[in-house]
Amino acid sequence: MAPRSTKAQRGAALVMETNSSSIVSKRSVERLYYPEPHFFRHFVKKPQRRSPLINRGYWLRMHAVESSVRKFLSEPSQLRKVVVNLGCGFDPLPFQFLSRDPALCQNAKFIDIDHHKLMVKKRDTVTQCGALKDLFPDIHLPPESGSILLRSKQYVGIGCDLGDLEKLEAALKDAIGPDEVSILCTAEVSLTYMEVNLADALIQFVAKLSNDVNFCLLEQHFPDGPDHPFAATMMKHFMKLQSPLHSIHRYPTLRQQEQRFRDFGWANAQATNLWELWGDFTFVSDEQRLSLDSVEAFDEWEEFALFASHYFLLSATTRKIDAGSMLLGGNRSLETQPNSLTLTALCPPRFSGQRRFGAIIPTTAKTVGVHGGFGQQTRLSSTNEYAVSGGNVSNNEMPPLNVEARMCHTITQIDQQDCLLVGGRASPSKAMCDCWLRRSGQWRRTDNLPSPLYRHCATTVDLGDGYNHVLLYGGRTSSSEVSDSWLLWNELKGWQTVNTVNLSPQARFGASIANVDGQSGVLFGGMTQDGIVLNDFWTWRLLESGDGHVQIELNNLTEDIHASTPLYKWLGRFGASTTTTKWGVFVIGGIAKQSCLPQDYEIMLLDVNSFRSPSFIPSTAILTAVGLGAGFNGPRPLLVGHSSCAVGDDDVLIVGGGAVCFSFGIRWNEGTWLLHSAESETTNQWTLREPSNDQEASEPGETKITDRQSVTSTPRIETIPRVNISTAQEFQVVVDNAKPVILSGLDIGPCQTSWTKQYLEEAVGRDRKVVVHEAQSENMNFKIKNFSYVTKEFGTFIDEVYDGSRQYLRSISSVSPSERPANLAQDFPGLQRDFRMPPQLSLVSENAHSSPLRISGPVILWLHYDVMANVLCQVQGDKRLILYPPSDVTHLGLAPGASSSSINLFQSLSDTIPLSPPGTHPHEARMQPGDILFIPPLWLHTANPTSGVSVAVNVFFRNLDKGYAAGRDVYGNRDLQAYEKGRADVDKVARSFNGLPREMARFYIERLADELRQKART
């Protein structure tokens, strides 16, 4: 095989970088969910706790591969078992099995194969780590020039390009030996990075390694085509990483993947998406699913299902076997009938109403509100207002901002003017029980739920007694328990439990409920305690018992519905919205049991007329697939976390929604969608009214901040002065004044002219590894981590950032990044002679804490403060900073204990005026090469380049004699020791009120807060 081109080598390096991110995520899973001993720890030196969504997704991936390997090793066979991991990365799968289940591995050998450069690192880690080396007492290290880099009786490490079949064949023959063996090849998201013809050749090649070869392939596919919002976000992510997926384009579906294997010599192949495997109790037991919730609270079910639906596990074998003994079967698409409805989108180029899991507030025929939910950064207490031309909303119609920020709540219209807001949650472990009633345009708090609930379902009912009633079912509690209770509310009696008189459905949350005739209706879908989407169907009817109490009668019509229409499989959903119109009940979006919803079935129409009569007669017409309507031409909404309601002449408005698409980015629905008759002349004129403010809150009690204000209310910006100093004493005066200034005319060395792109490449070294922030948008946000930490070669980084890539380098120690602060001279010895601290700043040099190098592309750094004073020395490019004095901290949205804010002061890099919250005092610094900005302690600041790439050196120094936090402070931003101690004292004081009524405790805690505030001002 000819030597690989430079382009191919660079592509291989980028693919290897995906392994670096993957093992950090797997290490996060291992730390939380796996018993000791841990093995990823030896390959991940700086662990990071990933989000619950990432953790659960990677847990499922890891479980899928491990289960396949365990099944293979457990099958009776007279042959020796060999597990070949194609594209293994740093995955320690062999070490896990050999350590935890040596009996199962007694007659097995594991072979890891990946790029030579990567396998050399893996070999070195194994040989230098006692816990790994001890697994192989007979370890042998052949010459590094060969393909086999590590050899023992039960483990072989091979460094070889998977596309070089000649070299691979020689290495495998050497590693396996002459005896007949049973082989399992595994490939977890590795073959898809190869050119398709090379991957196909590899699949054909390994089928001939033995008479008994099996394959376990886990990678991505398109369950609903490349235009599905999740799929599009996923593909954009991999293109951005310059490591595109290849196989998915030629083999986009499960059936095509199966045929691929059959075409290349495999007798049987069966593929199943991971979401369907999640619901298979033979693959993931009920106990396993429940145990995950006991480790960390989880409520990202829609996003988890979207991820799992786009990944599959394929099992193939060269042996002739019954396909039924392999994985679950896939889904066949159903025929859809042409319909008379169409979905019209109105998506403006700029949209600021991003929120998901809010609740619709009924107002007038021409206006709609969407309250609460999760916004771009956190949960919301505000309301988005949507209107058509001429729509007018009274402010009293929207919930007041003192209704605590929440999501996954319900708002039920109880007559033309009134509605009831019920429950919801802050975090998944903080369900809410408060309820709010809008009566005659005025909001007031009403009776609490008997226990906190979120993701419940509710509908209005009419018992003919002259009172407004709301019927509620199911939901989830703070302890993650799932409710099976029926509750009935009216203004006179509050909440009362409704007893069932016959059957009772399985407890569930996220179900769909609809009222048919005021006292009866339907219930379907939802999710069980252990995370399985239900596909049953019930009717309910309210009855009055002999003693005057209300009861509910339930009938299970699941079998009838299933027998009447093949569309039933797409009816049971979790997280769908339901809207009743003259057409029937529209069931919109959510997730299904088998997979993410195909476009043709995303919207279904349920004919409820059949349920008005006492005896139900099944009919195929009971369910119609609307899909996205006739002639839909996009943009396609991501129908999870959305809201819907009936508007106008029985049209349906869909607003809000979107999802975190695993680690690939966030996808929002930015606009409105109107479902209406295709024959009408209706056009979608529903637009978002820009709010005057939007209060957001992360946790109850966190300072609520105004994230968007009109320009007219933006505080005046003060320009930071430029000063010239000539002595160290003058700089001491600057420090003592504790106000930021730009120091001009000082000598910082030849770096100001010499640090060009070419010079930095040579002085630092193109091969030098650095950790950079890769941003998903112009605004980097530390709180939601809308960026990735990526390790790459400095040459690659500098090429990309000078090409306009959204990247940012804040250097860390090259020796021990978790223990030592950055030091420019030590970390970049090739640059140390170019930069020097002016003698006038000897105070900085003598008390220096750290001196990181900062190189920034077109990104805006998050708003934050540093505890230590520092000077920012601009070397190349122009930079703008916005700073706020410490007295503004209560207006800038910092959570307790956090040094970073969630506010985006700029919509984009082109904005010239920061959107500063009212009551703040912004200062602006415009820096040019050679400028030095003094930033006093605790001054909040954000920065972004204004021309080209910005290169700077930031020197932090201690200006206090005592008071800094004890222990290591690598970044110089640990809060003072007195504050850390004070937070512990505050928590202790708050706990002392436990057991008191909530309002009484709040009364006294707020009095104490006022007292503390007075002391702060004296």
C-alpha cells in the first residue's frame, strides 16, 4: 500500500481527536456508574463530569458493546474466543473483562487495533501502569517498527491503518495463530470515519478470518433521513470537527446496513436502534434502568431518545442461524393517506423567543402566551407573547414574574377567561406543588398540590355543578417516583383524590389526556418509572358515587385500537402535545417507543366521536397520519418540548420547542408553525412580540436578571482612561485606586512585532499539544458549556483560528495542569525572551501568580470576575473589553458561589453596544497591540477580538497580604476564604429553619438577608 498523503494523515489525526473526547465522556460514566476498579482513569488524566444526557447516552453505548462481547464469550464453543476491536482508541474493554470476569475470559484473547501512533501511547500507558501491567504477567514488547506493539497470552495491541489490509492481515495472522478460532469483531463509531470503499473492504476481509466470525457494529444512521433536525445537527457537528461520517450516506437505513453485510460475505445481519434496545428487557433489565436514576436525576428523555434513535447496534455472523435469535427486528414504514391539512412555517431571520417545555396560556383569539420553560441558558419565569396583526394582550393575562421559574408544568383553561397553572419543576429533583389561578384577569396563588408534580397531564371537566374543575393524572415527584393518582380541583374544595372504580392504568408521566364531552375522555401514552414509553389506550368517565364523591371509571381499549388501525404503533408517545379542534384531537410530536417519530407520523389526528357513545366500535378511520401536512416545505420543526393550541377557526398553532442534540449542539424551533386546512386561504401571521425583559432563574432563590433590554434602557458606557506611568510607585497608586486603566507606552518586548502566525508556529512548535475551547456560537457561555475542550496540535489550532474558526486558547501548565498555574516562560520556552514585564510593573513581577497565553478567534468570552488583580498585555490584534464594578454583581446573574455569569451582553460580534442590565455601570476598554489593561480584583469583564486574531499575555498577581483561599488555585479565581466560609455559614443558618412552614421560614430568612445587606453597606 502506498504511503499515506499528508491530507490523509491529518484526517486520521482529527479522527483520533474524537477518541479523546469520547473517552472523557466514558470516564465520566465510569466514575458514576461503574464499580471499582476503574480503567478509563489511566487514559483520562483530567476527568470531567458530563451532563446527565451525555452520561446516559454513553452508558447505553458502553452497555451495548459490553453486552455483545459478554454474549459472545458466554456462548458454548470448543474453539478459542478472540475479540478484535477495530478502531479501539483508548477504550479499556479488554482490561475490564480480564479483571472483572477472568473465568469468562479463560479461553479468550483480546486484540486491539488502531492507528500506530495511538497504539504506541496505549502500549506505553499499559506498561507504565501497574494496575494494567499486572493483568499480563507474560507481557512482551516487540520492536516499535512493527505492527504488533504489545503481546501477551490474552492481549495483543496492533498499530495499523485499518485500510491497509495487507499489513492488517499479516498482523492478525501473527496475533491469532494457526488454530481455528471463533472471532468477534467490534467497531464502535470507527468504521464510519473511513472512506466507504475501505470500510466495505474491511468488512469483507474480516468475514474470511475464520469459519466462525461475528461482528458487532455500533454507529450512526438516519432513522428519518438527513433532514431530520437532530440528524442535520449531528452531521454539522462532525463536519465542523473535520471528521465527517462517511458510511451513513451510502447506508443511511438499518435495512441497508444489514444488506451491506450480506453483500460482503456475512450469512446473517440484524440492526436495531439503541432506543429500541433500551426498551428491550432482555437487553437492559428493569433493574438496570431504575438503578441509573438513583445515581443522578434525569429528565432529558426526549433528547436521550433522539440520540439513541440515531445510533444502532448491528449483529452479524458468517454462520447460518435463525435471525430471530439475534437482535430485535426493525420497523417497517406504513402507508399514509393524503390529507387535507397543511403546516405553514413563519421563521424570521432573527428570533429571540427560544424556549422549550413551557406551557400555553390562553388569552384571546389573536394572541397566545407561552409561559416558563427552559430558555437559552436557564429556566424562565417570563412569558413569550405571540400575536397576529391587531392582537392585543393585557399584561394581567400573563403570570406575574414572582411565579417561580419552572418547566414541565401545565396551564389549563377552565372557561373563556380563567386558567389554572399547576406544578412543574426547577431541576429534576425539585418538583413544585404550587398552583396559580387567573380569575377575571388577575393572578393569585391557590391550593397546593397534595405532593409536588411535573410532567403530569391535565384537562378541564364539567360536572354540571356550576364550578370549574380540572382533572389531573400522573406525573413525577422530586424523588423521581411516578404517580398513578387522579386528582380533581375546584376553587371551593381545592385538590381531592379521585378513586377508580374498576381498572387502573400503570403509573406514568408525560402522558396525553383529552376531554371528549365534559365528563369523559381518553388517556394514552406516557412513560413508566423505568423509562419505557407506553402504547396503551384508555377511556375515562367521571361518575358520582352514592355518597356524593366523584369517582372515575376506566376502560382499557388498547387491543381494540391496535386491531383497528396499523397506525396505533405511533399513537403512544411521551411528551406529545394534544390540541382539540373540530377535526378531532391532534397528537403532536414527542417520542415513541420504537424510534424518533418519522415525519409522516409526527402529527396524528384522533377521531374522538367514536368515544362519545357508550359502546366503542373500532374503525380504521379513528386515527389519521397528518405528518407535517400536505406539501410541507419547511423549515422542519423539532417537535419535542414544544407547545400547541387551537387558534382561529380550528387551526393549530405550534410554538417553542427544540432539544440539546447530545454533544452535537442545541437545535431550537425559531418561529411559528400553523396547521390549517389546505383548502383555506389561511396564512401564518403569528409572530413573537419582543418582550421588554425576560427574567431567568437557575434555581429558586437565585438572583433573577434581565437578559434582554431595549436599547433605550441600556446604561451609559464609560470609557476606561489611558494613562502613562514612569515609575513603580505610580503603578502602586493605580492598584490602590482599584479602578481599571489602560497603560500606554510601556515596553513589553519584541513580541509586539515578532509574534506573527509563522513565528508562533516555529517558536511553539506545530506538534505541541494544546487544549482549546471550540465554541458552538460566537457567545461562549461557561454555565451551559456551549463549547468543547479539545486537545489538538498547536499547528492545527493556529491554522484554524487564523482561518476564522471559533476557537480560544487559554494556556495551562505544560507540566501539571491540575496542580500548577500557567507560566509563559516555562510552558512556552520558545517565547520567553520575546515578552517581558515592564520595570514600572515590578509589583506584578514580584507577586506573580500565573501568566497564561491567550489566543482568540471570533468568539466572545463569558462574563466573569477574577479574585486576583491582573494585567492583560495585548500583543497582536485589537480587542474590546466590557467591565463592570464589583458593586454591580447583584445585577449580573451570578449564581451563589459562581464567578461566571450566564448573561450574553452581545447578540453577535457585530454589536457595538452591550445589552447591560438596568442599574449597572459598564466600562469599555479598546485595546491595541502594546496596551496593558489593569483589571482590579472582582471587576466583572468579558472580551472579544475586534480585528483578526487576538494574542495576549495575561499576568495575575497577588495584591493582598492574606485572605486568599487555602490550597491550590490554578486559575486564580477561587473566592476568598472568608466568602467560602460564609457560604457554609449561610447554608447552616438556612437549615436551622427546616421544619417550619415555608412562608414563615422565608419571612425570617429574608429579614436576616436584609440585616446582612445593611452590614455590607456600612
